[in-house]
Amino acid sequence: MKSRRILLYIYLVCTTIGSLLFIVFNLLLPNWSRIKPKEDVSAYTQLLDSLAREALSTNDVPVAACIIYRGKVIGVGHNTVYSQGAICNHAELNALNEATKQIGLDQFRQLHKEELTLITTFEPCLMCRGAAVEAGISHIVSILPKSNADRWKQLKGEWKYNCKSALGTNPRFQYDLFKLHPAFDSLQYPFP
């Protein structure tokens, strides 16, 4: 009887925390984070409009993105998922790829990340946000935010991933592959 009561308390605490997190992430943060962008977005709307229309002309979703560094456009992109038959060809990823091709990957990595801005016509998905974070872009401006229904779907997908992801049986396999790379420092990253 006592263990059943403890489980009930744990359940109530978890559902309360989950509800609070849902409210914070879906209602408070999206509106709170709408701070004034660092870049003047209106200066790039004509460029973004032409890119989005290009995507629309190939039956892709009309989303466009550009990467700005010190007031200069260094990469542009639009959705090419259907036109190129590649599920990962979102506007933001295409803009990142073009930026690294234009100036080179090593030079891109050496840019002052605080001066990079990604402007996109629609709030990025998890994949595109993750790529922007990995690239060190800290300023992301979305012209149109996602709806709460989209946010809920995203949270549901993250929850499924966390619940259903599994660890492999041989983590040493990947670690040994890392050790083959000349830039890998096994002293800084020892095998766990």
C-alpha cells in the first residue's frame, strides 16, 4: 500500500512538472524570446521573397534563409526537398552549405560567431536549429513563428526519441574510429 502511494506521488510530481514545462516552452518562451533582432530584417525581405518564390516554382515549401556576417550576405538558401528529392534540403541547411562553400569551411569556423545571424522566413525545425547551433550561429531571426500545434508535435517527437533511443552494444567501435582521425585527442576525450 505504501509503495502504491509513493508511485502515485511520483506520478503526480512528474505530470505537474511536465505540464509546467509544456506551458513554459509553448506559451511563455515563444513570446518572451521575440526580442528585437540584431539585424534589420526588412533589408533582406526582397532577397528572401525571391528565394521563397524560387522554391515555390519547383513545388517546394516557400521557405527561404540567409546568413549574414557583418552586414554582408554570405549564404542563401531555399527549400529544395522536392526538387532535389532530398529530405534534409531545408532552406537553413542550404544557406549554411552555401556559406561554407563560398568562404571555405576553415574560414567559416574562424568567423566571430557573435556576428553571424541566420534570418529565415519560418521558424526552423529541430534539425535546422541543431545545425545552426553546431555552426555556432547564436542569432536566429524567424519572420514567422511556428504554431503551438507545431511546437506540441515537436515536443512529442523529442519525447519519442528520448524514450525509444537505445545504446549500442559496442561503444568502443566508434571510439576506435575517432582515434583514427588525426585531430582526435584521446587525452582530452578518454574512453568512458
